[in-house]
Amino acid sequence: MLEIDGHSLSLEDVERVAMRAEREISLSAEARQAIAASRAVIERHLERDEPVYGVTTGFGRLSDVSIPAARRLEMQENLILSHASGFGPPLPREVSRAVILLRANSLARGNSGIRSEVVELLLSLLSHGIDPAIPEFGSVGASGDLAPLAHVAICLLGEGRVHGESGVPEPAGPVLEKAGLQPIQLREKEGLALINGTQATTGIGVLATLAAERAVETAEMAGAMSLEGLRGTPTPFHPKVQASRPHPGQAASASRLRALMAESEIRESHRQNDPRVHDAYSLRCMPQVHGAARDVLGFVRRVLEIEINSSTDNPLVFADSEEIVSAGNFHAQLIAQSLDFLTIAVTDLASISQQRTERLLNPDLSGLSPFLAQDPGVESGFMIAQVAVVDVLSELRILSHPASVDSVSTSANKEDHVSMGMEAARKARRAVACLEYVLAVELMCGAQALEFLRPLAPGVGVAAARDLIRDYVPALEGDRVLSGDIEILKKLVAEGAFCEVALRFSDT
């Protein structure tokens, strides 16, 4: 049972719920008390008929319109109906679940002026496996992810669409009824509280960040395997080198590479009388490049850890002082910039990985059979796999253009600076998937390079990764269709299989 309180959710909690590894979620007693206290503040302001944004007034540019008491509930429902205007293919189900959890956790902080019944119904969607169909497009990441969150909120009203078991979105009402869930009637402030927040941007960002962290660990494994296949030296990974420039990511990368290559017979075979003074940058500078990505991801993680436990709607209710404050916590600029930074780091990891693949396949650089083919000329080996990687790398470079600088005024110039956070999140998610393909190809080529060096054994960590690859993808003994092999390895990268191997042989 995962208990949420608005303060202690972790990124890993979000992923477990998103992937259905955790479905029983409850509100803590403290959260219930905080929610009740904030709702009481709203009720007292309503009794005094005081002007409160989004409660007794309209929204956005219409905030100067006073709403009569008899129409305030209608206004909340209309807000959800009008804002559920996203379009495009639905986001994956795991993203939908992450969004629901994050919205519920934010509301659990007790700064939103809603009833606990609303949060309970959100959590019931998760426990019953009901995943709202959230269109991909519709948010500029300011005033919150209005359209994406409205497509979640509308399901609480028994309307909208949810992912069906067949994969085709279907009406939410019958699905709720089948699960024994009653649609809710929203009260004052509740519609606004449900859609004003950064949770769509953040939900995608959390899943992309965790996948990127697994990819960085996999990059160490792929790089170590390529270094062994190219008979390079791990000398640049010496602890004293890292201590002389003590960036934490660089030190962690070098430590991991040393551990993976421990006890390598290949290394010992060319320790003496090797005419090379040092290796190319894509091998020698792995700690500096991989380490840079580690440090970027560390920054992104810290930002997201704060964001997933924050109040991001508007206005905010502070029960201890009876204040209702209209502000801008819904603005996703920091999240957007962080995820743009993540995409840049991911792209650079793919770039250095591709360079190592090029060195493995180019006989002028590798000293191995051209394209690692058994019978080059008659066979093309991995030639086109690397061409496909270059195609992916071009896309990654385009994705690296920051979305967070692309502000456009909306809502009659009331919302005149926006973050474009959803686009930054979508790009980050796609960029990580592209990196997983690039690493899959490097792993495939690195494992093949080791076949040419038998009977010499690589380092213990590299050997374990090669054996994992061979459990799924046989050595290349003649040309064959490689697409299926690449998809298998990409899936293993995404699931963290190589990350687990790297961690098992860690010396940190």
C-alpha cells in the first residue's frame, strides 16, 4: 500500500504506479486533515461572498466577471468541459497513471480547497485500472497543463474517454459504472484545482528521467564493451585522474568503467609493446562525457523530486492564515528547461555511442573485420545498423532544440509568457527512446567484436553483459535481418537489464 501525503512521493513511486507495480494507494490521515482545513477556508469565504479567483469569478481573461452563487457549480463543470479540448493520439497508459498520481499527491498537500472525495475518486481510477485517454497535444505549460488535466478530470464526471482493454479509447461512464464508481459533482474551486498544475509535463518527465538514468548506466556498459573490442586502455579512468577534476558524475563513470573491465585478459594481451599512446576521445573521454550526463540527470532528478511534492494550482489556500493567494506555481518553466537539458545530455550520449560504433565497424580504425562481417564483401555485417543509428542521431539533434524558449502569448494576452513544458517533456521522452536504440546497436556490435578476440576474455562486467546479449541475440555468423535483434536489445536497455549488470559489478 502506497500512502500519499503530498510531501514524500519519490520518482520511483511514480514509476511503480505508472507501470502497475503498485495499485493500492491511499491518503494519509494528515493529508485528509489538511484537505479538510483548506476546504473549510473556501466555505467561509463563500459564506462571506468575497471575491475569489476561480471561485466567485471567471477564469483567465474573464477573471473580472463576477459569477452569481446559483451558477458557480455550473461554472466549474463548464471549465472541465471547455478545457478538455486536446487532440492527437492518446498518451501511453503509463503516462496517464503517472499524471493521476501526481495530481492526487499535489492536492493532498491541502492548498487547493477541495474535498477529500475528489482525491479519493482520482485514486480509485488507479486502483481499478481506469486510465483516462489524454490527447498528446493541448498544453503550453502555463496556467497548468489545462487540457491534459481536463481530460483526466472529465472522467470524474462520468464523461470523456478512457483506454479500453482493446487499446481503443471508449466512453468513461460505462467503465466507471462497471467498476462501481459514482461520478462526482464538482463544487466551488474543484474544477479549477483539478486542471491547474504541471502534472502532465512532470509525469512524462519523471518517466523519461528514470529511463535516462538506466540508459546512462547502459552507456557505461556499452562503452566498456567497445573499449575491450577495440583493445583500448582503461588507464584514463585512473582514480587520481578523476580526483584532479572532481566532478561527481565523472568520478562515478570512471569508477563504473574500471569495475566493468576488471580482470580483463584482453587488456593484459596488449599492455606491452602497444604502439598507441592513447585512444580516441570517444573511448578516452567516456568519464567526462558520460559523467556530464550523470550530473545533468542529477540536477533534473532534484527538480522533479521537489515538483512532484509541490502545490501547483491557483489560487492557493493557506488554512493556517485563512489566506487565498492568486499566484503562479502552475508555470512549468523550470520543468521545461530541465527536460530540455535532459534531451541535450541524452543526445550527446547517443553521439559518443555512435562514434564508438563507427570505430568498431571501420576496419581502418578497429583492426577487425570490416563491419564485423565473417566474410566481408559477400556479407555486409552491421553496415546498415550503423547507418540507421546516424538517422536516429539526426532526429536527436533536432529534438535538442529547446522548447522552453518558445513562448507564445495565449488567453487574450493574460497568459503572455508560457513554458511549452509539454513539448519539452514529449521531446525528452522520445529522445530517451532514440538513445536506447543507439545503445542497443553499440551493444550488438561490441559483443560481436569480442567474438573476434576469443579465446581472450573481457573484464568480468563486460563478459556478463556479453552473456546477457547472447541469451537473446546470437553472434553474427552470416548476414541476417537485424531489426528484430535491435528491438530485443532496445527493450532490454529500456527495462534496465544492462543497468542491473553494471550495478552488480560496481566498485562504488
